[in-house]
Amino acid sequence: MPSVLHSLPYFVAGWLFLCGLYGIVTSKHLVHAVICLAILQSSTYVLLLAVGYRVGGAAPIFADISTSELVVDPVVQALMLTDVVVEAVVVALLLAMVVKAHEKSGSVSPDDLRTMRG
Amino acid sequence: MMNPPISPALAVAVPLLGAAALTGARKWLARAVMDALGLLISLATLFICAWLLLGSVHHGASVYWLGGWWPRGSTAVGIGLVIEPIGTGLATFAALLTTLALLFSWRFVETGSNHFQPLMLIFLAAMSGFSLTGDLFNLFVFFELMSIAAFALCGLKTAEPAPLQGSFNFAITNSVAGFVVLTGIALLYSATGALNMAQIGLSLGTRHDPLVLFAWTLLTCGFLVKAAIVPFHLWLPDAHAVAPTPVCVLFSGLMVELGLYAVARIHYAIFAGCFASHHGALHMILYSFAAATVLLGGVMCYAEHHLKRMLAFSTICHSGLMLATLAAGGPLALAAMLAYLLAHGLVKGGLFFLSGVLLHNRRSITEPELFAAGRKLPWAGTLGALWILGGIGLAAAPPLALLLGEAGAEHAAELTHLHGLSLLFIFGGGMTAAAVLRVGMHTFFGWGGGVISDRAAEIGELPETKPENRKIHPYHIIAPAFCILFAIAIAFLPGWLHVLRDAAAAMANQPAYLHTTYTGQNVPLTQPSWREAIPGAAGRGLLALGLGTLLALSSVFRNRLPRPLRAGAFMEHGFRPLRAMQSGHPGDYVLWITVGLALFGSAAMIFMRA
């Protein structure tokens, strides 16, 4: 069943996206919310790699293969690496905020963080 | 091919490298040196962007391929910066606002051990890159860079819990938006194998299938989160309430509007051909979201008593007005939206600067505590006059330049038979002007008494400047005065509208845009003037202003009025469900984003299916 196998990464990407979203919406812990954001983002990794995959393609390193050989798309791999960098920065910044919040209020619950409403 | 006078990459590289150098040196440099260097780099960027702008106006649009990676045939292999008047104009505006913000923060605004200046420069680099780039993935990278700098700037005052709430919610919602955009980009890449916007547009042609529709939904909704369109707007008031004043100026003045610019850009460069037969439905969907935004923003703006939150809701309302203008469709609407963007950015920036002056001198930002405080300020007359002028401007009444944008919007709506736009402008302009005028009457005139308050206003905000110096310096006045007076000046020197109209015509014409991108040659396109629509717009602006003034007066003097006439006081208490929506919980905000995505997506699937 090759068609099912080919569409599997897309389902995985969609599933991860929804998992992350569900996690953030129901989160009771700020660190948990940040990790859920990271999970949401990993759906984009899977999606990008799935988009660039070619059946039977080699790794796009032309040191030991000829340039006419079928390779997987290197562009999306570059995009994914950029995406990893973005994630690292976002997660680091958010976790730093969580540490600060814990220092100030002694709590890591999003309910205790909110001071302004309405 | 006309080469740009200087390398356009400098518009991004100068502030970015400057920020890196300043960060490295921040521990050894005195505050004043950091400020001076930051201001200098920002001025240099302003100069570069303005030069690029003038070059593109005089010699036509051009494309700069980074690293000399020219396209092979119709395949773009490198990243292109598109040097046309609109993108360079936005970059110039970003540099101008950053320069004013850095001037305003000179020596007094707390900088979190000199982190402030480099972050502002990174923010500027990201905004100018976002405006110039012609590559979709590059757009995402600058979107994220802009967001990350913004999160950090927003949470700069980490000595209190409220900034953490504001910046955490801001960071979570806007990161989700970023990943929604990235998913859309990945889908488009899978469909076309291209990342250059023009090449994607060329490759899609008139293709219209569920994949394209899905990608459009994701990209548009992602950017609408940045543009604070209901129901994606919830992060904005929290972020504005806690960010330092000079940062608020950049958020409200340009960052939010860049979301709308991106929506317009991807629509015209990529999807215009795909949805050519569904223009009506597309515009109705955008128009419905915009109308909801104007209504909610207007009502909530009047119900707020925390000055920055009030101005934040007014930004939401005006962002809705700009999206409604865009939804009228066509190059004229695009030009009108951009004219409105420029004028609104100036006026809103001026109002934020003025609220920053109040916070600096009176150590408070809420309306009840500031009652009659404006009269005790030095320069009270000037500050009060600027504040009231800002209020008049928000109503799109003469003599401020928002009027020109409103006139164009109305003209575009007439041409495309879109109804109700003028009512939206009167409502949105009237409500936001009423809120600003009410604060002006309370704070600067000391009229009325017994100011109504609300829950958010009771939290207040700790001052962002050091307590030992409450003096108001000339540079505290220069920034707001420049903003408001510039908004008046450009209304009387409307020569720039020609340039804007022609540039918008070129941007909104997909074949012309593709031609420019690939050959670097400019296709001259012109469109009719909307000069004849200005008197009508002035009338509507004055009507909005009149209604707004009446509302504000009925609120300020409510105790002298019979109960049925206290409309203002009634509006001022706000509506409980709308306040409850603003819960302050990041999970709720993301839930609303999901709901908005689902609504937008199902509307697109029902009304725009192939």
C-alpha cells in the first residue's frame, strides 16, 4: 500500500500540530505549554521533510554520487534547519520568561500569571 | 536594468550588525554612549532606506539578488529583495519610528542593562527585511525575527508579573501564528517547488484546488494574528499594556500593520490568479472579519481606562478598518490602505508618546489616577493640544492625513460596490476618537469628575523611568509633536499620493509584478485620482468627530445629564462577554486562534471552492 505510506508523514504532521495545539489550550503548567509549542513546531519539521522526500532518492551530497542521480530535495532540509534555529530561540526565550515568572510569583500555572483581565 | 543606488542589503545589514556590535559592547559602554550609537545606527538605516525609496520612485522598481544569484530562466535560485516604493516606504517608516522611539527613550527609559537599544535595532532590521523581501521563506524568517525581538522588548520590565503575562501570551500566540504560516509555505512549496513569491505565483497560474485554498487560509490567518484581527487579536492589549512606551509605538505604528501588508503582498503576488473567479467571496470573507474587528475594537476601546490598553484596542479597531479597505479589492483599495497605514501609524505613535510622557511625569497610566494631571505638567498646553489633535485624527477628520486614506477607501468601495464601509469608518473613527477625547477632557482639562474605572486599570503600570528625574525634556515633546505635525503636513502636501497610487497599481497587478521581478524592468501603470472623494470623506470624518465628542461629553458630564442621555457612561462600563474574552490565559487565546482558523477555513471552503 504505497499510497498510504506516502501520505503517512502528512498525517503525522497534522496529528502533531493538533496535539501541540490541544496541549497549549489545556495547559496547567507554563513549562508544559512551552513544550507543547515545541511539539506543534515539530509538525513543521515532519511536513517539510515529507514535502522534499523522493522515493529512492539519495542524500543530496554530491561528493560521492554523480549530479544526475536522484536525490531528496535539499532546499526543504535547509528550511528545516532554519526552523530548528527559530525553535531553539523561541523555546529558550519562553523558558527564561517562565523562570522569571516563577521567581516573581512562585508559581508556574498560567492561572496565577494573569494579573490583567478585561 | 536600473541598479539601486546603494546595496539594498544594507537596509537589513546595518541595523543587524550594529545590534551585534552594541550587544558585544554593552557592558563597557555608558548609557548615553549606547543611546547615541543606537540613534546613529537607526539614523543611518533611515538614510539608506530613504535613499532606496527615492531611487525606486525616480528610476522605477528593481530587484536585488543577494550574493549575485540571478534567476536562471524563470527559476529563482537566490533570495531577491524587491526595491519598489511600497516596500522601501514601509522600511523607511520603520526606521523613522525607531529613530523617534530611541530619541524618546534617551537616557531615561529603563533599558534592562542596555539590552533595549540592540533589541530595537534587531526589531528594525526585521521590519525592513520583512518589507523588502520577495522570498516567501525569507518573509517567514523576518516574521520570526521580528516576533522574537518583540517578545523580548515586551518583557523587558521583568521586575513585575504583568509584563511576563503580556509577553508570554504574546510569544505563545505569535509563535503558533508563525508555525501556521510555515505550514502554509511548506504546502505551497510542495505544490510549486518554489519559494520566490513571483515564481510561486507564476507556477500556480490560475490553479485552484483544495491544496491552494488551504495554503492561502493558513498564510492569511497566520499574518492576521500579527494584524490583530478578531478573533486573533487577544494578545495585543496584554502586550501593549506592559511594553515600554517606545516599543508600543513600533508595535501599534507598524508591526501590526505589517501583518496586513503581508496579507496583501501574498494575495497579489501569489494567489491573485488562483482566485480570480472568486474575488467576491474572498473579499466578503475578509470584510466580515474586518467588520467584527472594527465593532469589537471600538466598543472595547471606549470601555478601557488604562491608557495603553485603550490605545491598543483603538489599534485593533483601525487594523480592522484597514483590512476592510483592503477587502474592497483592487489597486485603489491597496493605495488607500497604505495611505491610511502611514497616517494612522504617525497619529497612534504620537498618542503613545504622549501617554509615555504622562507615565514619566505623573508615574501613572490609568485614567482615574491621571484625572486633571495633565494640567500640572510643564508644556501642558502643547501636550493637551497634541493629544486632542490625535483624537481628531483617529476620527479621520481634517486636518490629519487619515482623511486621505478614508477618502480613497470610500472611492474604492464605490467602484467595487461594497456597502457599509463608510458606516464602519464612522463607527470605528467615532468610538476611538471619543475614547481619546474623553481621556483628554479628564486629564488635560480636568472636566467632570468621578472617573469610572475597570479591572485592568486597577492593576496600573509601574513607571518605566527612574523616579529621581521626572523632568520633561524637549526630546519628550519632539517625538509626539513630530508624529502629529507630520500627519498634518502630509495631508496638505498630497504629492506622495501619486507615487503611492502608481506603486500600488504595480503591486496589485500580478503580471506587472512578475515582469518586474524577472526582468527588473518597471511596467508603468497609473490609476485614477481620488481627489474628488476628499470633501465627502471630510464630511464623514467631521460627523464621526461630532458623534465622538458628544459621546465623550455625555460620559464626562454624566452626573449633570438625565439618566436616558448617559450613553457615554453606559458604553464606558463595557460589555461583560467582551471583557471576559480578554481572559489573560494563553490557552484561551490559542483556542480563539483555532476557532478563528476553523471559521476562516470553513468559510473559504464553502464560498471559494473550485
